[in-house]
Amino acid sequence: MEQHTEPFRRRLRQWLPDHMPREDGPPRTGSARDPARHRELQRRLFDGGFAGLTYPAAYGGQGLTAEFQEVFNQEAAGYELPTLCNVTLGILGPTIVDFGTEEQKLRHIPAILRGDEMWVQLLSEPAGGSDLAGCITRAVRDGDVWVLNGSKIWSTNAHISDFALCLARSNWSLPKHRGLTMFIVALHQPGLDIEPITQANGDAEFCQEFITDLAIGAADTLGAENAGWEVVSRLLYHERNLAGAASPYTYGLVAEGTPVAPTAPELAEVARAAGTAHNNRVRALVAEAHALDAIQEQLVERIGTGIALGTLQATSGSLLRLFEITKVLFCSNASVDIARSEVVVWPEGTAGSLGGQFLMRQSAALAGGSIEMQRNIIAERVLGLPREHAPDVGVPFDSVPHNAPSTRR
Ligand SMILES: Cc1cc2nc3c(=O)[nH]c(=O)nc-3n(C[C@H](O)[C@H](O)[C@H](O)COP(=O)(O)OP(=O)(O)OC[C@H]3O[C@@H](n4cnc5c(N)ncnc54)[C@H](O)[C@@H]3O)c2cc1C
């Protein structure tokens, strides 16, 4: 395997220093989350032949295997990378490759790889995100046009994105999983108001969208009419891979906006700086974080390979996701035990802002499907335990009691 990737590694080692800025390089003006900066970095990778390594060559990618992305990630560590594009590259792009028409793929994938298009997922609604199939945003077809009405929420970076995949209910008389359609939506157009939401840590990367008589051409459905559940299930598979640190499509381990926690070496550094490194409990916490890192590496390898070879089903990705959540919660909590009250004023540095990470840790247990939903999936789909009782299975959606007005006249 190494021999196979060695020329690529050498080419990268030559190219990176001349074309990508170092993270520890001269200070820059502007925010590290400036979308223009991330688009430009993505463009540099594209021009250098390093964008979309695992995307098909027919749509502007390099058509390589996941091993090459791994080599890229190893060599590019320490360089500034367009991580703001990770959700687009790791979740939305692969879903378009899986379900798009030839025309849709040719229109969007090269633009995504060039950094010209950033995408967002419009799935969750104010009435709930776990029960995605209970979506009540309404899509009504009128000839060659669909008209959408409703509201979406918790959409990461919608305000700085260009396009979205938006799930809506297109048929209310079918059971809930069967009456959904996925739409390709240009974000900045009449009928779509995007309102940023300020979070507990002061950031405002989430948005709520208000959709009023938004017109979408019939050619802009992704997948067939009423087959949106199939599309969203695949999208969530890509999302679990990304959030579980196993995506073959992205730079680094996690998506921008996904909560991170200090790593074991960072916790060790915090312990030394806080003067708690001799405390036995602190040492045990750091050692356990280190063990979690080692286990995660093996787990990603084993489950990723199993899914790729078909010996494990795709829903096994929930194991990776659950492990990542468990690790984020453990390491965030450990950082408070190790730094003690100093955590509140811990300076930005290798271990980031410990207080900020601690405040945001719980969102790791929600993003991309909550910790409880991952456990449900593992219990029911991986281990084959009986499904939780649901009164709406197989029942026409407009006969199920819910908060949306009925469409039956
Ligand atoms: C950082 C972050 C980024 C996000 N980005 C996006 C995005 O880009 N696009 C998007 O559409 N959404 C996004 N979300 C929303 C996310 O998908 C939802 O928060 C998530 O699906 C949970 O939905 P909810 O918040 O509505 O909670 P609810 O569904 O209301 O659930 C509330 C609680 O009840 C539990 N619960 C619900 N049903 C069950 C059940 N059957 N069994 C056991 N427990 C249950 C849940 O686990 C949760 O703890 C993001 C969220 C976060 C935190």
C-alpha cells in the first residue's frame, strides 16, 4: 500500500510548502472562519490537482482511493486547510454523486471541488430533528414547479452557503417515510429568509430558515419524487462517517462546526500547565483519553473496512459516531477536572479554548443525530433487537396526529 501511494506523497511534500499557508505562519487579518478564505484555499487545492481525491474523475475529482486521502491528511497536518468545506465535501457532495442525474453532477460537483459552491443540509425543523421522517415542510407540485412552505432550523453555516439539500413532504397520504422528496435549493432567493441564531458561546453559525412559496423547478429534485427517505438515509450515512472521523472525502477528522475536545496530548499539556500533572486522578484521566484515541483509530479502520467490503452494514457507522460522542464528552469533562477553575480563563492555544469547548460539548451529542438515536440504530439495525413501538408505521401521514394542518379536504 505504501509503495502505491509513495509517488503521491512525494508530490504533496513538494507542492504543499509552496502553495498552502502553514497554520503557525505569519498572523493574518480576518477571521479563521472567513468563508472567502476557505473557498480560496479549496481553489488552490483544485488547481494543484489535490481537490476531491476520492471523487470520480468524470466530475473533476481525482478518482483515487481513501488511502490517498489519508496520506493527504497526514502530509497536510500543520497547514491551513479549507475545513469550512468539510460538510459540503463530506456529506452533500457524496450524496449528489450517489443520487444526482448526470446533469446535476456535472453542474454541481466540479463547482464544489473548485470551492465555488458551499452546501448546507436543511433537514431539522422546529418541531423536531430526531424524527426526520416526521418532516412537515410542505412541497406541492404545480406542473413543472414545486412550491415549498415551512421552516428549517439548526442548519450549520446556511448564511454563508450557496445551495442546500432540503427535505420536504410531497405526499401526505402516504406513510411518513414514503411521502418525502429531497430538493436542490439555491439559498439566496425570494421565498427563503435565513436568520442566524446566536449560541451559548457567542458564535452564530446556525440558522433558521423561513420558507414561503419557494418555487423549485421539477428537475431540481435529488432522487425520485417521494423517494426522499432513501436520499436522506444515504446522506446520514455520509454524515455519520464524517462525524465518526471516518470520512474518505475530507481534510482532517471532523467537520467545521462540529464540537471538538482536547486530545490526550493536549490534556497532558493542560495538566503540566495547570500544575496538576502529579495528581493520580489527573494522570488516570489523561491515560484514559489516550486509550480512547488508540481504540478510535482501530475502530475507524475496522468498521470503515467492514462497510467498504460489505461485511458490515452501513448502519454500523453509528458505532463510530457513538464512540466519537463518548470521547468528546469524556475529554471535555476531563479538561475541567484537570485545569480546575482555571478552565474559565484558559488562553487560546494548543488545546483551544477549554471553557468554550466545555460549553459546546453537549452539542456533540445532538449534531448529525443524537446519542440516543445512535443507540437506537445500533440496537435495532445492527443487533436486530425489536423496533421501538411507533403508532405511525404504515399509516397515511395525514391520519397521524401531528402539529401540521391536515391536507385532506
Ligand atoms: C452542532 C450541530 C450542527 C447541526 N447541523 C445541522 C444542519 O446543518 N442541518 C440540520 O438540518 N440540522 C442540524 N443540526 C440539528 C440536529 O440534526 C438535531 O439537533 C438532532 O437531529 C436532534 O434533533 P432535535 O434537536 O430537534 O432534538 P429532538 O428530536 O427534539 O430530541 C430531543 C431529545 O430527545 C431525544 N429523543 C428523541 N427521540 C428519541 C427516541 N425515539 N428515543 C430516544 N431518545 C429520543 C433526543 O436524543 C434528544 O436528546 C445540528 C445540530 C448541532 C448540535
